[in-house]
Amino acid sequence: MTTSAGAPVPGLRERKRRATRRAIQGAVLSLASEQGYEHVTIEEISARADVSPRTFFNYFASKDEAVVGDVPSLVDVDGAGEFLEAGRGENLLLGLGRLLDAVSSAISDDRAQSQRRRILLREHPALFAKRMAVLHEFEDELAELVARRLTIDDPELAEDPDALAQRSRLVALIGFATLRSAYRRWIDAADDRSLSSSVREAFEQLDATLASTYRS
């Protein structure tokens, strides 16, 4: 089964797992906004999320980790295989956009929760640093996947590791920056657009901008 956008719908077990993660993250963020992050306990988080403390630790090692959140590993994203197999017949950046759209579909689409996280990260530099570390890991993973796609598109690149690394990092940074732009636009939006739709629109705008540049 797929969504109207063509992304595979996760199975029941995966949907329940995601729902539990989101409930825990939502609980710690709402409690932190109510009583201050330093005063929030694992027991309170678990009670608010309607799970046991043991279940909490099945998902997160600490309340810091629950606040920081996570970005799905590209290994677990259904669109990764499609991105690799598309080949030269597909615009690389648009393919990357579809991949990151699939990633965004696995991220919490709760704008209020995301806004609370942003406020909390700004108030606590140590948490912000941990969040940035998570994003840097994702960026590295994205660059590795792009490198695999580039060698499929142009096998000769594999013979020049430096050129391959530079090009894959450049493409990954462009994709990651576009994703961040879409996220910022979504989190501040006054309408009810989804994060996924914001990501698709951002990559369409990127493609249009590049096309207009080539024409000039």
C-alpha cells in the first residue's frame, strides 16, 4: 500500500513503534514547557506518554535523547533503494528530493511539538549540540548514499575517490540545506501544510531556480 504521494505506508507494527516514540518525545517536551526541563523525570515522562519506564528505555537511553529526537537512518527508508536504482534517467536533485520526502514522512509531523523542541534546544546549548551531532551523522550517511548513486550513474568516478567524495558531499549539502529550509518554512507556517509537502515544494523550487540559471 502507498500514500497518494507514492511513498509506501509502514506496517501496523512500525506505525505503533513510531507512535510510541512520538508520544514519549511529546511528553518530555510538554512537561519541559510546563515545569522546566531540569525538573522533568523519567517517571513523569512515562506516565504522560502512558508507557512504563522500562518501555521508555526501550526507545531512548535518556530524557536528553528523547528531547533531541532522531532522524531515521537511510538504511530504513524505503526510498533509498529507489534512489540508487533510478540511474541517469532521473534528475539527481529531484531524486534526492523524493528520498528526503520519504525521510520527512518518518519524522513527527506535529508542528507544535517541533516548535517546543526548537525553544528547548535554544534554551539549552548542550541539547542543541547533541541535536547538531545527530544531524551531522545524517548528513554523513546521506553523502555516502549519494556517492553510491554517483558511481552507478558514472562508474568512472569510482576511479577518483577524491572527486567522488567532493561531489557527493556537495550534493548532500545541497539536499540537506533544502531539507532544512523546508523544515523551517513548515515549522513557522500558519497553514496546515504537512512537512512532506513542504519538502516537495522546496525541491521543486530548487529545480526551477537551477533551470532558470541555466537559461540565463
